[in-house]
Amino acid sequence: MNQTDAVSISGATICRSSGILLLLFLISILSFSCEQGMKWGASANEKLVMKDTTQLLLESLQRDSSDQNFLRVIRLVKSDSLRDILKAKRRAMFTRYESFQKLKLDSEAVLEANPCLAPLILKMDRVYNRYFTMKDLLNESYPADDYRAKRYVLGDFNTVDRNGNCRGCVEDYPKIEEMPELKKFIGLTKKAGLDLNDDEQLREWLAGNWTDTELDAREILAFWKNLRDHVERYRTEPMTRDSIVTVLGRKYCVGQRFCLCEIRGDTIVTVAKFVASSKDKRANLRKLVDFDGQSRYYAPMNRLTSRYWDSHLKYDSLDLIHDKHMGYSTKRVVLFEKKTKLPNFMRIHADDAYPGAQNIPNGVHEFAEGGRTTPLYMGTPISYGCIRLHDYPSKFTRWWTPVRAKFFVNYVDSRYIQRPVIVETPPVDAVASAEKPKSEVKKEPEKKDKIVKTEDSKEHQEAKKSDELASEKAKEPETKPLQKSPDSLADIKPISRPEKRNNRVARKDSTSVAARPTESTKPEKKKKRRKHRSRRERKKEDRTIAQNSSSAGNSVEKSGDDKPHKHRSHRKKRRDRHRKKEQMVAAGKESSGGNK
């Protein structure tokens, strides 16, 4: 083999190997493109399927907007952004009356969890039979984006539920770290590890780290110290009141609440729930009349127009700084009837839409000082017209509430009850016997203890003796004492007092049977009713007596046996006065006749 043949053979092998490599490269490219095509097709199909399912879910939500279907769609939707949109839409449905009806929820169960929704989801204005909107909740004294404009108060004064059962009360105290004016301050100080009770440390830290433009370092520190020293130091454990309480032997129905509410974002939050006591149910409530004719004392919408001070605390510079920020306030204490102190009083002024409820001096305050049993009635309608709160709730309400905040009152006259209606349920045996027909009810024979008698036993001998004694007594004739009937009325003589006394002693001793008068022998005693005489008749009678005595010449002498009249001396004086008057009149007539 020459050199040229070897070269040709090597070139052929090289060409063959390169062809194989090229073929393998082409095959790999084809397989990769097929895989990518399959993936692209699958992702496109998945997108189409996802789009179709989302569209179907949204269409089902348009057909059925109930809360149950809303939660199902939110759970099945896979897009996070779409899920957030649906959650926000669901929250917004709780703030409008028409949309809330589409959720098909029980309003009473919703209000038990969040009573601050009552103005929006109920026709709470029973005077005009209408509901309120989010705009009605705002305080017009401040800008709409200010947290003070978004605060309002609600009085939930129904004491019973729709079934007539007393509700009871469970208090819920506020969370200070979630309040808008202090949320940033408390969060930063806790993150920095500062002690909220060390004023010097807080002042130094705020001087170099506080950058808030709404409240400067001086104001935020004054707010915190004022809340800590004048409000939070009086915080107690939240109270739980039973549905029915007993005070001085009487039962009262408990269920009235005083709620602090705030609009935060697109939802409404219940800041606090306190036990309260409103107008006495037994008093007159007819200041307004509802659309269905029921009486009403409080207007559905009011305003808290003034804030008075607490009698337990001294008004200082920190209170002045905070009160300037929250609106008109004063350090004076309101007095009821110029003597009884009403701490933390806030005046209630009805809205102009309800003029019948205006000009009534009512307010929200701590229960009056000096009353021992007043705290026992909390939760039931028993006040003179104001809204009563406990010590810490009244202090916090005054601190938290801005001037002219809206105050909504929710109650129905038929559920505004003071004394519970207790229905006594019959025992189980009586209910079971009442359900059975008369034919099935059988009277059970009375069980008597039977004694087995034998001739030799002691019981047999004692029973035999008792039977013999009973038979002998039955044979003896009954002897009754003879009673002598009186022959005439003259024989009947009234019993003197000593005889009556002796008879009483004899009856008490029961040793001897004394002869006591029977019913027939007792004289009938008739009560002498004194005839009522007018003053003119009495004067006329005195005048006739005086004339008779003067005509007789006072010749009648009193015998020793005759007793003088009880009022003889008074009549004699009267007689003398009348005689003198008559003489003076006669003398005047004679003188006048002579002058003529």
C-alpha cells in the first residue's frame, strides 16, 4: 500500500466520523426543540385553564354574593393579587347596607363580634327608618384624613336578644400600642429597649431620634405621660357581668354596652367595650316617636360637645396640652343638683335632625359619687338619663374622644328591658306526664308500711290493745255540756273588763274551762262613725248652743254623775268669741243708726 492510499483511507474515516457527529448534533437539536415546544404548549394550556377557572369563579361570585361563596372563591383563587382584591371587596361590603344584605349573614351575630358596625348594617335611625353611611360617621371638625375625624362612639342599649334572653356584658379594654397617635412612639421605644416609665431617658432619646412632622417630641411625650399618669394607672381587670343580677332582693337584666369605634383604612375597629347604664326604663321615655309609634328618649345620632374634668385628679400642664389637641375642655367638675359630683362629664347634644331630643342636659360620666349600690346596677337601664360608666372607662373615654365626636344610640323599645321575664319551666316528670294521653297515665297506689303481725309478737299485742280501747270509746255516748238559753234580752249582760281578762288567763293556762260567753250571748258592738261636718256647720252648732245657754241663764247645774264633754272648754271659748263679735256688730249698728 502506497502513501496515497493511506491518506485516502484516513480521510474517509474522518469524513465518516464527522458525519456521525453532525448527525448526533442534529438529533440533539431536534429533541431539545421538541421538549421546549411541549413545555411551551403545557404552560400555555395551564394559563388558559387558570384563566378559565378564575373567570368561572368570578362569574359564580356575581351570581351568588353570599359570604360563604365569597370565602370559597378567595380560597380557590391562586393569584395573590386577585386574592387581596377580593378580600378588600368583602371588607367593603360590611360598610354598606345594601351590599351587607347580599352577604346573607345574621346581623346580630356580626354585631356581637363588632358592635361598631350597627350604624351601617342596620336601619338604626328608627325615627326616619333609615341607615347611616361612612360619611355620617366622620367628625366634621377635623380633616377627613385626621385620626380624630375617624373616631365615634356607640351606645348599644338593648338588654335582651331577639329571643327575650338577657345578654350579659363582657368588657374589652383598649390596646394602647395600636392607637394611631402612640403606635409609632411605642413601637420605636420598644425596639430601642427604652423604659416607658423613665421620663429622662425618653426625653433624651426623642431629642435625637424623633422625626414625626404631625406631633413634635414635646407633644408626643406629653401625650404619653398624661395617658400613663392620669388614665392607665387606674386600669383594672375587664369586668364580666352575668345576664341577670340580684340587687336588694330584685332581679335586673344586664346587657348595655358603651363602645369606642374607629375607622382604620377600609374597615371599622372596636377599640373598647365598657359596661354602661342608661335611662331608667320605668321613667317616661317619650321625647321622640319612632316611625312605628314606639317611644324614644335618645336621638339615634348625637354629638359629644364638651369635656369636663375629674374630681379625683389635679388639672396640670400635661392635661392642658392634650386638651388643646382634642378640642374644647375645662378643668371644672359638673355638679348634679349643685351637690353631687359627676366626674369626666361629656355633654350629649342631639343632632339637628331630631329637635325633640335637644335641650336635655344629659351626658356621659362616671357614676355619681356617694352612691353605695350604684355600681351594682351597671349594665341595666336605671339612671336619670345620663350614661354611667365605671372609673377607668370614664377616664379613658374622656381622654380618647375628641370634641364633637358622633355618638350613635342603638336600641329597640321592646328589647330595652330592666326587669327580666322569668318563665318557670315545669319539672321533667310533669312534662312527660302531660305528653302522655290520659289512658296511659295510671295512678300509682300509695305504699303503706305493712307490719307482719303474729300472735306472739309485741306489735300484735299493742295493736290488739289499741283496737279494744277504740271500741270502748265508740260504745260510750257523747256527753255535751248543757247551755242555758236566755229567757229575754234583759238577762244578757255585757262582760266587764276583769272578767275578760280572767277568761284570757284561763284560755292561756288551759287548766280549767271557764264559762265564757258564746257567740249568741255576746253583745253586738257597732263602731260609731263620726259624721263629717264642715266648718260652717260647726260654727252654726256652736252658735245655737250659745243661744240656748244664754236663754236658760246658765241655771243648769252639773250633777256629780254627769261627765263633762271632752271638748267643753274649747266650745266655751268659741262661744265667748262669737258672743263678743255679735256684741261688737250690734254696737256698731246702733252707733251707725244714731249717726243717721
